Amino acid sequence: MALVRPSRNKSFWADVQDTTLHTAYTCPPNCSAEIVFLHVINAGLNNTVSVKWYIAADSYTSNFVGGKNLNTSEFQTFSPIRLFLAPGDMIQLQTTSAGHMDLIGSAVETFVPNQ
């Protein structure tokens, strides 16, 4: 008999129109999450974007995409992708100037009761 853990698919997004750090997704407690799709699009004027992966266990931020310049209507898609997040880990988005940058993503969350 195979061990089956409950899981769910979840979409997430961030709409960034300023230069503050925005959290698009946080892995919930008692779960692990696999990020399977990320799409960043510039819906405003030319701008530079950073997509960050905050790793809670180490209090460390990895610049997954650091300083990527996107012209108006340009986008960057990561698919297929497999990032494995632990509870408290985050996917974050930040731009260098005010504008309109969107991030859309998908995650598979798996319940892990002993985590």
C-alpha cells in the first residue's frame, strides 16, 4: 500500500507598483511546497525587477532573479521549475522604481504533520 499525503494546488500573485519588497507566497506551517511555475511581467514602464526566495530556516534571502531589466510588456517565465520550500519560506518581488510589475505563480502544497 502506498503512502499518500494530502496536497493541494495553489496559485498566487503579487501586483507591485512601488519599490517596497512584496511577498507573493509564503509556505504555510506543517507543509512543504513545490513551486512549479513563475511568470513575471512588466505592465508599466521599463523597470528592473528582483525575485527573491527567502529561506526561513537560515534567515537568508537568495536573489533568484537579481536585477533583471524588463521593458514595457516584456516578461520572464520559469516553467518547468522545481523549487522546494519549507514552512515560512517566501517568494518575494521588488522593483527599482515605481511602475507596474506582476508575478503569477503556482505551488503544490503537501501536508507534513511532523514539520
